[in-house]
Amino acid sequence: MPRATGTEALARLAEERVDHRFKGLPPDAEGLTVAELATQRRNLFTGGFTTPVLALSAERLEHNLALMETYAERHGLAFAPHGKTSMAPRLFQRQIEHGAWGITLAVPHQVWVARAFGVERIFLANELVDPAALRRVADELAADPDFRFVCYVDSVRGVGLMDAALRGAARPVDVVVELAAGEGARTGVRTEAECAAVADAVAAVPTLRLVGVAGYEGEVPRADTARVTAYLRRLTALAADFDKSGRFAGVDEIVVSAGGSAWFDAVADVFAEIPELSAPVLKLLRSGAYVSHDSGHYRRLTPFARVPQEGALEPAFRLWAQVVSRPSPEQAFANAGKRDAAHDLDLPEAQVVRRDGAERPADGVTVTGLSDQHAWLRTTGEADLEVGDWVGFGLSHPCTSFDKWQLIPLAEADGTVVDYIRTFF
């Protein structure tokens, strides 16, 4: 049976039945399709949704998508947002509709998800040495002439493993040499001389094609603007040196890629300095957390705080939980915990309280800890909090927020739920 197109696969998401797999949805929605439930346009607060429930702001999501599209265009960057943040094919589609070149991913399973939903350009920000996964990629490339796949190489050993797995493939796999962000950083080749050795190893095998260089400036030790800029200039210099030595002969474009969610302003500045090379340069930015942004880690780190004239991202997530215990004037408990909320970088932030249809700031309410299914709340005298109140929490770190929810209501500012975002982790 031929594979469904991306459009067909996305349409099938709307045909999925609501059942026990999905947290927070109205109990009386069980058996409805996602499309049928979305058509009802239920209200998040009065439509039967149960706590805890994570909601994504429709308006803020659209704002963030549009802002990064404009930013990339303004700075002459191609954009392949990191899909591991959301693993949501509907959001992949929205990102591509907003000008994304393709989607960045990290591991083979994520590639299969993206391919199942029609993503035609994938940048794998990892060296891929698993033989079964490489053969699957080769099969995808052979079956679809429009499929573009690029991945890292960061060792001569890795090149050998890739070549052994890909022998007989119809098309070579495009690779970029990953330059490490420094000693003690994460993956990548540590020195330019070693990068040249890896590039030479690629040139010696027919199964791979060297198309560029890449790296991740977020791993620069003791990162600041000067250190990040210095690393990025090493990366662009490596591209120029490779080009001068003829290592990109025959390619239609040279890929130079970097860019997490904390330093994309530095990426834009340094990539603007890339000299003319022997082929057009695809300056590929890979930031992913922007799609929902957050109320903690990335709110503090976002480059838009350094360049406010470029605009500002908006936190699009809010986790709603209900106060289920108020044992003392200084303490309360809500029914959302580690199973529901990101907690690897910061604890959730109590932002608003809802009671009887009215919403007000969560003054005097602080999250002090999380159990598996409870948020520990410290309350001061100004906190007007009662059992049954809904508390809206801001979250930190989108990547560990999305992964706790398989179907996320997309809600407008008045609480009307207009769609549901399916994730695949």
C-alpha cells in the first residue's frame, strides 16, 4: 500500500478517537473524533475539561511563528527549527507554512515521525551510525527524489560505520562535519585538523557526500557573547577553508548551520560575515524552543532580550491545576506534578487563579516543590486561595513540557478551544 501523503496523514490525526490515552479532556468527549471535539469549540474552563490540563495559546503560538519567520528573513537565514521540542506534526506543518526550510531532529524515531507526516527536508543534528536506521534513510532517499536529508559526522570511525551500512544505496547521504564548541563540550570534532581528517574520510567513500559544516553554540563552555562569537567564527572559517581546498566541489549549495534558542542573534551576526564561496551558502538556523517559548529558562536567555528592537517571543503554555488541599494558611496543594509539568530547569510559576469565572494574579502563591501528582504551594497572607480554585502555571523548558502530553488543547484568549495538538514522543 502506498504511503499516505503528509496532508492525508495530518487529516487522519483529526479522525483519531478521544479516549483514555489523553489527559485533561472532557470525560463526555470519549468516542468523539478529535475533529468532532474541535468543532464543538468547548471552553477550557466551562466545557468539561479536567485538571490537570495543559493548554497552548492560539494567539501566542501564531505570534511566535510569525516573529521567527520575519527574523530569519530579515537576517538572510534559512530556518530548520528543532522538532524534538514539540514532536508535533501539526506544528511542523505550521512552521513550514511560516517559511521553515525543513525540520531539525535528533534521533531516528523522530525522523520516522516527520517522514510519516510528509516532511521533505530533515537536518539530523547527530552523527547517525545505527545500521538499521541508515538503511531506512537510504530507502527513504531511494523512494522519494524530493527528500533531502543531512546529518552530522564527527569521527573517522563514524564515517566507516556509515559507509558499511550504506553500501549499495541508490543515493549518497549528505553530511556536515560537526565542529565541537570547545573542550569539554558535547559532541563534535575538537580541532580543525581532525575536522579535515573526517572530511577526507567522507571523500574516500561513495556512500556519503560532504555538503558543509555545523555546530551548536549553546555548548560553548562559560558561554558569553565573546566566546560564542569566537566559536561561530571558527565554524565559518572552517567552511571557508574546506571550500578553498575543494572539499565542496560539485555541491549545489554549502550548508553552514548552528543556532539554538539562546544565541541565535550571534549566529545571525556571524553568518552575515560569511564570504562568497564557490557555491551559494545555506545559512541554516535550528532554534526550536521559540514555538511555545516559556515563562522561565528561555524567558531569561532569549536573544530578543538583548535586541528588543527585533520583537519579543511570548510564552504560549499554561498548565491548569486545581487546589485539592488547603491544610494550613501557609500551605496548599494542586493536582499537577512531575508527570504533568516540566521541572528539570525551574519549578512551575503560579501566575493566575480562577474562581467562579473570574481570573486574578496568583499573588502570594509560590511553588516550592513537585511530587508525582502534586504541586506544593507556599501561601502568604495575601494569597486568596481555596480548595476548588484553578491555578494557571507558567512552565520552564518547552522540550520537557510537550513530552508529558499527547493531545494538547489549542485555546484562544477567552478559553475557546479551537484545535488539538498531537505529539509523538
